[in-house]
Amino acid sequence: MAIVSLGRPGVPVTYDVDRPFNVVSQGLGFWGNGPLGQLPDNVLRGEEGHGTFQFIGTFASFSWTAPIAEQRHGFNFGIRTTERLEPPSPVPLPATLALIGAGLLGLARSRRRPG
């Protein structure tokens, strides 16, 4: 999960998360470069923090609470799975080959015609 602008300088904001996680990265952001840190009991804390954290384990859902309200911050999720979310669409191989063949035949004929 990526976090942008969690908290403000001198005004920390926390996310109390219901799953264990690790802070993977943190760094400079457009609005500042305060710390983003991990506290005991699965709490993420930021003072204008920017970075990413990764949940540990496999689970079907997760949630968090933000005990201290904040006007704005952003987050983004990335999901890694080994299961296909949709069945694959069939590839009409004979029709595809027929179209390619017709195109090649057309190119061959156009080259033979005197210009």
C-alpha cells in the first residue's frame, strides 16, 4: 500500500491496521518529507510521511482505523495474487491465421503489379 502525505509536520496521524505489515520504503514527497514509521501493534504513523508498506501473510480482507482525523492524504493499493481473476478469453487461432494469410497474399499481389 502506498501512502502520500500522512499527517502534517508536528501533527502525527496514525493508521491502526488489523494485519501485520512492514514499511518497505519512505522518502521525499511533493508536500514535504516527514517521517513514516511503524509502531508496535500494527500502527503506521506519519508526520507528512510518504512511502509504501507491505502486508505480511495471506488474507481475504484487511481494515484500519484512523483515530486522529486529517483533512487529506492519499493511498493506493497493489494486490499480488497467484489466482486468475477472470477466465482467459479464447484466441480464435484459425481466424487469426486466415487474416494474416489474406494480408500477406494482398501484399504479394500488390508487389507483382506493374506500377
